[in-house]
Amino acid sequence: MKSSVNNLVLERGILSSVYKQEIKRNIRSMKSESLSRIKNKLKNDSAKFYSETAIALKVSMFAIILVLLVV
């Protein structure tokens, strides 16, 4: 009977303090990982957008110069 009481106390201690601390650490790491993923995605999307814009501008300038040379 004593051992079951001690086990309950130990389990309760694990569940209340160590387990909660581990959960808090996991939540913090998940938040930081997801924030870094969001930042990386925004950087990649903006870089992709700028490169597409640059290509469009280069093609349009080439077309304008070509039209001016032909006319």
C-alpha cells in the first residue's frame, strides 16, 4: 500500500512540474520554429516576386527598344 501511495506522489510530481515544464519548452520551440518558417516563406515569396517583376521589366524594355529600332 505504501508503494502505491509513493508512486502516486511521484506520478503527480512528474505530471505537475516536469511534464508541464517540458510542455512549455515544446510550445516555445514550436512557436519559434513556426515563426522562422513564416519569415523564411515571406522572404522566399518576396524574392520570387521581385525576380518575376525584374524579368517582366527587362522583357518590356527589350520590346520597347526593339519597337523603337524598327520604327
